[in-house]
Amino acid sequence: MRTFFFLHFILVGNLVSAQTYTVVADSLRLPNGLEIDAQSRLWVVESGYGFDDGAVSILQPDGALLPVVVGLPAFFDTTSQESVGPWHTTALPNNRLGVFSPIDGGVLIFDLTGFVPGQSQPLTVADAVGSVIIADFVYQNQPPDMPDSNPYTGVVDANGNWYIADAGFNGIVKVDAAGQRSVLCKFGPIANPTPVGPPYYDAVPTRIIAKPGGGFYVSNLTGFPFLEGSASIFEVSPNGIVTTHATGFTMLTDLTLNANTGDLYALQIGTFDLSIFNFDPNSAKVWRLRPDGSREVIADNFDLSPGMALDGKGNLYVTELGLGRVLRFDGAVSATKEHLSDLTEFSLSPNPAVDFSRIDFFLKNASPVHVQVLDATGKLVFSQNFGALEPGKHELIWRRQNHPAGLYWVDIHTKTGVKTQKLILK
């Protein structure tokens, strides 16, 4: 099964340095997905250690877990050295709950009518009232020598159509209200520019969420060798046309949208160090993408993290897979982190550009500065390290040279983080 957490057993026990977050739960069995429902309750999925010990619970403010579904299928794959279990949940109409279970080949559906968390007996697989299965359909649409299905996340539209991101299939499967299955889109293989690993690696779609106005946002992880800067956020139209919304990320596992501001949040599970063949400790981070195309890191320095949720107060919750924890970054803390950035102004002119664009930025404090330009595929096309710069206004002229028309990203790295602007070449 083409999953991406094949080093669980190595990661358990990594130490985390101090940072401005609160541990709201610990001792969980490989916590994965997080969701916040209409009642502001925080739901957490434990993928389990491989003994059919997957579970879905409601996490109380005091850290107590109220089990809702227990005994979900989970096993340890000795070939890939990974634990496989339930990944995420989704709230459904009529008080129903969907649980994404790759072992079952899709989504298990539970009726929570009359269920009282903390009082009712937890449900089990035997209590499922339905399912949405896609694995057999996926196998029929793959080469027979490499069948792979991993239904990871999904959404349901107002008409009852399911759209499921299958990380093994590298595509989105649509299941209409009548149960008819079809391929909405596929994400093609990506050329590997390094000598490590195969010549092409998989896109590995992870989170799919509804896009305001129609269509979807989809994040991707990318397959081995998990190159930094190779992950993207895609837009997928209702009829399956894929375009790149933003690129230059690393190993994205979750997305969430602030409906009030239009800000899009993207979770980086971590970075992978080929020299030790393991994930770097404390390398998870959360990006916030503004509607104007700018972006900044608002939470970082925590451990391997596949799941994220944002509450109505702007508090951010993340899971730490190997350490078995759920962390909360307070909204005020995240905002303060942004305001403390050394980079207070950043603009591109002209934009769209024809021959050149002037990059203007203002430093509030002295800082080392590194400017990069990436194309729409995440390929680095320009890099300049300025070393330490004094406070004040600075500028750089970036000339187009032979670069083709299209979308580019301009990153400015300082000691307090990275900010990005979108640049269009005509």
C-alpha cells in the first residue's frame, strides 16, 4: 500500500524543544486526522499500532478522550514497515459520521443518532450502517502488476456526491449519489531531478477540501525521495481539470480554509533527511496563504504531523504522530509570531511582468536574507544570498532572461521565516 508513514516505529520517542504551544492530549496511538464540528468539538482519529486498535474520539478541553468508534481495522505491514489504520473523519448530514479506512477500501459510515459521548457505549465496525468503497474500482483502473489504493480524505457535496483523494491511486475518485464510480482526475508522476530514488515519483494526494465557488483544493505529499519544495496545492475544477494553486512546499498532509478571511492553511508533515533515512525532528510547520498570494509560516518546530484543525477563535490544533500528542497554537500567539517577522514589507513591480520585476522589501531588524524564485513546478530558477543586511529598505531587480511566461513564486528568507509573493510573467 502506497502510504507515507512507514517509519512510525523509528519516530516514536523523538524529543521536542520548547515552543509556544499547549499540549492538549498525549499518549495517543498514532493520532492522525483532526476535525472540528459545528458544535466546536474536536474529533481525533488514532490510526492505531496495528492490532485493530484504530479509534475515533472527541477530545475534551481537559485532554480527556470520549471514544465514539473503537476497534477500527489497523495492521502493521512488515514489508513496508508501516502501521495502516483509519486516517480521517468527515461529518455527514443526518447526524452521520464517515471514517476513511484504507483497510476497508473506502469510507465506513456510522449513525450517531442518540449517541451521547461519554455515556453511550462506543460503536464498533459492526455498527456501521453503510460504506462507500472505492478500492476495487481503483484496482480495475491500475496496471495489474501494481494495484494500490489508499482512500485518505474526501468531501461530499450538496447533491450527495463523494470526492475521495486516494493516495495510492494518485487521483480523485467520484462516487455519485447512486453509487456510480468514476475517475475525476489523476495526478501524474513527477520527474526526479536527483540520482536518489526512481526517475519519477508519485504525487500522492492527501487532503481534499471544497473550494469556495466550486471545485476543490488538494494538497500532495510526493513520494520518495520526499524532496524539499516539491509539494503543491492544486485546484481541481468540478469536471476534473487540474491547475496549480501554489507550489514550493514540502510533504503536505492537510489543508483547512478560514471561510471568514479566505486564508488557506497548509500543514507540512516534516522534512526527510536522506543521510539518516528518517524524518528530521521538529520539522513540521503550518503555512498560511493569503488570498493575495502571499504566505507565511505561522507555526513550526513541532514533530511529524499529519493532521490539523482550526477553530472559530483562530486556535490551531495539530497532531504529533510518533509522540502521540495533540498540540494547540493559540490564535493570538500565531498572530504575534507573524508581527514579529523581520520582513515587514514585500512587493513586486511590475506584476505581471514582461522583462523584469523589482523586488522591494523592508527589514525591521538586521537579518540574513536569501531570495529565491521558483517556477510553477517548484523548480528553483534564481537564488541570491545577500548575507546579513541592515534594517531599512532594500531592492533587487530580477530579470526574466529566457524563462517562459507563467506563474512564479518569489521567496524571501530571513531569520524569522519565509514570506512569498506570486509573480506572473507575460
